[in-house]
Amino acid sequence: MLVSAKEMLTKAKEGHYAVGQFNINNLEWTKAILLTAEELKSPVILGVSEGAGKYMCGFKTVADMVKSMINELNITVPVALHLDHGTYEACYKCIDAGFSSIMFDGSHYAIEENVAKTKELVAVCEEKGLSLEAEVGSIGGEEDGVVGMGECADPDECKMIADLGVTMLAAGIGNIHGKYPANWAGLSFETLAAISEKVGKMPLVLHGGTGIPEDMIKKAIDLGVSKINVNTECQLAFAAATRAYVEAGKDLQGKGFDPRKLLAPGVEAIKATVKEKMELFGSVGKA
């Protein structure tokens, strides 16, 4: 059974740890993350971007797969299925598909429109018992070879959105998606502290968790970050393990070409990455 992320994040904020959102890309990814969460008795959020949802044949397919997998694998820890960086339209699609949590990324709208659309979604999510993440200040990242630096959110705008009754808030603090460039200036803890002060008990979300040094992650958690998103790191680990298997010629030995064998080292690499992150975030044993 899927749960909203509200309770797990409220507990995380109070307990000064963070719950990881690990993005899923296919069946292997989902299985690896769920099994690791169960083994470590950690709550977990499965993130699905619109692109990944499309790749996996639609949000309904994803929701049905995740729910079936929770049953088949006897997963007992809290699991939230969350739309990552959703457009306004995708939010409604995921609500209909049976997701338990959604993110509306209205950061590219003028603040007035972001507020209006977020307010509407807060009412819908409350009625259905879903958690809702909103975003203020864009998260940077690489697009077509150009790395956009992460913008820092305006703490007053963060308060405006938080006051609408969202469950959690993603605020740009100089973080970016993907690999961090060599000239990255680091996270703005000054901005994070100011936002934290304005929004009080609201759990804050750190996007672009891949490549942020451990001491910065720990400091961000101390300043109120309760949810940290990880995607690229699992992809890199999966790719490296798969490459090593093929380069060692193992796919040519016996039935080494069987996808269950071919993908197994990559799955183990995802599990190891998720375990490392859950330990760093402090969510182990908190289910």
C-alpha cells in the first residue's frame, strides 16, 4: 500500500534526518530501491519524472507496478510514489493514476500564478489525502550542454507558497540537477537558514542530491532539509557496473546475455548506492 509522504517527512523534520527520494526508471530500479528500503527499515519515496513515466508506458502502469511489487515483495516500510517536477497537467494525471504524492513545479511561472495553481492543487490533494511538494526558485542543471547555475529562492516567496498548506517545499539554494561543474560555488546555507526561519516546521526538499559533499548534506539536514532527491548517482552506478560486466566478457559466457544476468550487477550497484544514501541521510531504522 502506498502512503502520502506527509507523516514520514514530519517525523524526519522532528528527528533531524532526511528521507531519500530515489527516482525510478524501470522494474529493476523499483525493485532494487524497495528491497533496500525494506532491508534497512527506512521509509522511502519513489520519484517519477514525466519522462520516466512516459518511458514506462504511462503513470497508471507505474502506479500499478509499484503497488503490485509492494505486495509481492512483502514490503512493510512506508512507501510514497511521487511525481517529480510535474507540470500542472501531469499533476492531475498522477492523481488519477493513483500516486500518493505529487510535486507541482510552478517555479517558471510568475509568483502570482505559481500561488494560484498551487493553492488549487493543495485543495485537491487534501481532499484525496495526498502530499504535495511545491517549488520556489529554479534548480539549475545541464540542458543541451549548458549548465545553468541554481538560483537562490526568495525566502518571502517561499513563505507565501508554504502558507498555502503544501506538505513540503523545494527551494533553490544553488543546487543543480546532474553532475556538478568544477566551478560550482556550493550550497547557500545563508539562503537555507533564512527560508527555514520563515517556513517554520515545513519540511524542505533538496533537489540535485548527486555530487553534493557529505558535510554539506549533513548541514542542510541540520537546517531543516527533510527530503533529498537522488537520481543521477544511481544511473551512474548502474551504468558503471553494466559496463564492467560487458567489458569482462561475461555476457559471452554461458547464458550471460540473459537480461536477468546482464542487469544483475547494475541492480546490486543501485542497492549499494541507495544504502549509502540512506545511511548518510539518517533514515535507516526509522520506518
